[in-house]
Amino acid sequence: MALDDPRTTELRARIIREKGFLRQIYEAWYRILLDAVPQGDGAILEIGCGGGFLKERRAEIIASEIFPTPGADIVLDARALPFGTDSLKSVLMVDVLHHVPDPAAFLREASRCVRPAGACLMIEPWNTPWARWVYRHLHHEPFEPDGGWTIPSSGPLSGANGALPWILFERDREVFHERFPEWRIARIRPLMPLVYLASGGVSMRSLLPSWVFRALRGVERSVPGFERAAGMFAFVALERLAPDSR
């Protein structure tokens, strides 16, 4: 099936749930995201619920996708969010931003919908020397650290630049703050140099049995500087600033 066929997303959902090693990775990502959701009023929106199961961990989440798929509460385009001003306290995304053809349009919409002191929280591919080699040699998606802020809109999954989050929040950080003073990059935490590769992702068999996950994850976290230097993903937290605090 084609990448952009909704049935591909349904198949991936089954793989993620049934593949023990990979499921534990998603569980770890979800804990990171949910622990960072701010307190207070407002709804929580997940953009690109796809094959994941984040809503199972927090039922109040509004799960969305760009096409109809099981588990999605609403179909929407991240560049035109159907929510009122300051109505959300958090936007959550896992492996989504690097598929958005115009991330600046999404960030403008998110800044309108997320209330002050709210957050945009995401797990995205990251650019380190190790990650760059893996993504360019062992992964099907384009990974272009020299790219710009937009990507071809060939399809919701086939259009991608895995380096896009790094471009926005690291390479062009000063430009990001100039264009979006309402957002503060509160945290960037590179993650998981090894475990995702060992899981085989959604395309390959796991290289290791699921019970090895905790030990391998412990090694990644215990070696000083290893995740920062070689992380394949990153947790990125953007804080929505109040107008008088910019």
C-alpha cells in the first residue's frame, strides 16, 4: 500500500500495538509528553494521532488526523485549526511536524489557539551525526539538514524532511524567535540513539526481544552526553508567552 493510503496508517497502528519493543518506545514518548502538559484550563489536542495510542493514556485528549482513521475524533489540517483563540492548553505531536508542508502556518495557528502559559509539545526526528547517517542510509524519508522551512506537499506521509524540526528550533533558532516571539523554546532534549533502531520501527523486524528495551534504554541514559550527541529523536517543548512577557 502507498504511504498516503489511510490503510497504511491502520496497519501501522496494529504493528505499534503488537510489537512489544516498539510499543515500549511509544509508551516512553507518551510519558514525556503527558508529564509536560501544563496545569489549568483548556483542551489538549493531539495532531496526527495516526497509528499511535496517546488518547488511551489520557481520555480527554482530542485526537486528530488529516484523513479519517480509527481513533481520530476530528479530521483537520494543522495549518488551519478549527479551534477558538486561547482555547487549548497544549498541542501534542509525535513524528508529525516534519510532515507539515508549511510549519510556519501551523505555528501561527497554534499560537492563536494555545492560551498563554500553554505549550506545544512534540517528539520529532533530530539531527546528530549518528542520526543523520541512520536516516539517510536506513530510512525511507528524506533527511535534508540544508533544507528550508517548507517541504513538498506530495502527501500527508510521503511529504517529509526529517531534519525540519532541527532546522526550525536549532539551526534557525534566532530566525524562529524573530518570526514567532510569542513562542519560547523551553526545552530540547535529544533522545534514543539506539532503541528505535533496535526496534526495527514499523518497517522491519525487531533486532532484539522486547525484554531488552529497559536495559538498552538504561545504557543510553546512563552514558554522559550520549543522547545529546547521538539522539535520533528529540523532545521539543514550546511555551506560549503572554503578550506582556515578550
